[in-house]
Amino acid sequence: MLNTLKKVIRIVIIQLYIALFFLDVFKLTILSGTVPIGILINIFLIYTGMLSFIDRKLKPINYIISGLIIIFYFVLYYSYFFDIIASYIDPLKQWLDKWFIYGFIYTNLILVFGIKLIIKRRHDKYQVIRTIVLIFVQLILAAFLSNFMRLMFKQEYFFSYFWPLKIEYFYPETILKFPYPIILYSFIGSLILLPILALILGKRFYCSWICGCGGLAETFGDKWRHLSNKSTSAWQFEKVSIHFSLAFAIFGTIVILVNYNTGSSNDILNYFAVRFKDFYGFIFSIILSGIIGVGFYPTLGSRIWCRFFCPLAAMLGLIQKLGRFHIRVKKDMCISCGKCSTYCEMGIDVRAYAQDNKSFTRASCVGCGICAHICPRGVLRLENKRTKETII
């Protein structure tokens, strides 16, 4: 009865949330614009909906930390607080803004918690190298080079992000502002390089080694990785939501490209293109990847965005199923301790495969390697080679 009620709540809130977005309710203020009633409604719906996914008892501190992170993101997105701080910082106040401050905080979280993980897992070469690469990518490709591009072209470009995760890199009015080498890098990287690497290495090369979203989840969010929802209903929701995100991103990109190439002469097409940008930017870029994706680390685990909503993760996952990557299970060695399943941030029941002596490939697996790292008997191994054994 309780599970049925939770499902009803999720469906109602999702439909209500979308409806309120198109009615511009989230922009609503009262008392001469001083009370942001729309933001309060936004917070209430988000928190209520996400609480329906929590499947275990948690300490009060988890909810407190989650609430503080959510408040931080709402202040970031909907107030001038960080802009005011930035305006007082010399000598860079002419171009410094809240996004620089946010990037600084983001990078330092990955750096500090990444170093902590390196010390914690210093005896596991795979985990040490993977964490070092994550830190390096964030420091150089995401932080340093993006700010360099900002100085040179008055617009950031993140070399570690690709379409459809960074969907605006296929928006003509965005990408055409950059030099041709960057345009080629964006298209070739997204449509050729990433798929080829996913076939050879699996999606782990990106999701667990390069991606900034994954980087924050693996470092700052590591403390809460075991909180990922392992229920059947969560898995069923994941199968729908992740592939819907990919299909929606592809559809919207096509609409925008066609609209651009027709010179925005079709009023209906132009309307859909504009509304898609508004909707995708608000729902996916702000709510799902930021407020929900990070804000609910302490209550729902560290890979909410990656598991349920990231369109690039969905695309790479489908390719991974056709490729070489798999997790090999050593036969008749599993003692059913369940640690692998408990600490799987993607909610995969790894123990079930180990008990059945079945090596496997799952589209959702990001290849973080924690299941192999934490296994007391070394039952699991991440591999990138074909075997005669049937891989499911």
C-alpha cells in the first residue's frame, strides 16, 4: 500500500511540476515582488517528490545537510548573493561572477575529497589513478581552461563536457561563437570519439574518469554512495527516465537545428525551439543536475543525476552493452556478504550476479570499481576484453 502511494505521489508531482513550469508559477512573487512564493512552491514540490524515493531510515543530519545543499543551490540560481560577493573581489571584479565562485567551490570539493579518497584507498592502484585523473581533469579541463576561454572569447567552454550532457554545445547560436577547432572538437568528440571509446572501454572512461558530475559524486558524494535506492520500483523508474532524457535531448536538438537552418521563419517551430531551451535549461540543467542531483546526495545517494536523468550516460550505456566492457565474476567464490550491492552507487544488485556465477554488462554501470575494491574475496574484476563465457 505504501509503495503504491509513493508511486502515485511521484506521478502527480511530476505532472504538476511540468504544468506549473509552463504556467510560470515558479517565477511568481507577492508583496510587491519581495516574497518569492514560486521558489517556495518549487522547493516544497522537489523535496516532497524526492522523499518518496527514500527507502531506509536516515539520521537527522542527512536531511539537514541535504536541506543546506538545496538552499545553497536556490541561492546560487535565484539570488544575487554570490554576485554581490564577487563584485567586492579585486582585481578581478570586472569579470568575476557567481559562476566563477561556484566553479571554485566545485573544484575544491573534488580536490579536497579526492585527496582524502586517495589516502583512504591508497592500496588500490585503480582507485588511486582514477581519482588522480578526476582531479586533474577538473583542475585543468574544467576549471583552468574554461576560465581561459572566458577571458579569450567572453564565453566559457568546458573541454570535459560533450553533447548531450552539455546540450548547448550543439546549439548553433552557442557553438558558432567559438573558433572552428573547438566546433570540430565538440562534434567529433560527441558523435565519434566518445562512442568509439565506449565500445572499447565502456562508459567508465567518461563517467568515472572525466565527467565533472561523476567527479563530484565520486569524491564529495562518496560518503553517501551506499544510500542509492536498490528497490525494483527505482530500477523501473530508471529505465524509463534515463532513456526519456536521451530521447528528449535528441528531439530538442533536432528541433533547434532545423529551426536555425530555416531562419526561424516557421512560427510554430520557433516557438517549440524557444520553449525547449527554456524547459531543458530549467528542468535538466538547474533542477535535475544541480538541486536534485547534488542536493539529495545525503538522502538518495551520490549518482541520482547520472543514474536517472543524464542523457549522455544513457547514450554511453546503450553503447556499452554492445562493447567489450564487463564485470567478470570468479566462479564459486561469492560468500554473499552483499557489500558489492550495498556500495553500488547505481543501485545494481551485483551480489545476485556473483551468486549465480555470471559475468555481466549493465548499461547503468559506470565502472567505478568499488564493488571489486570492497569485495573481501576478490570475486569481481573489471575487464575490457571478449571472453568465451556468455556475458548477459
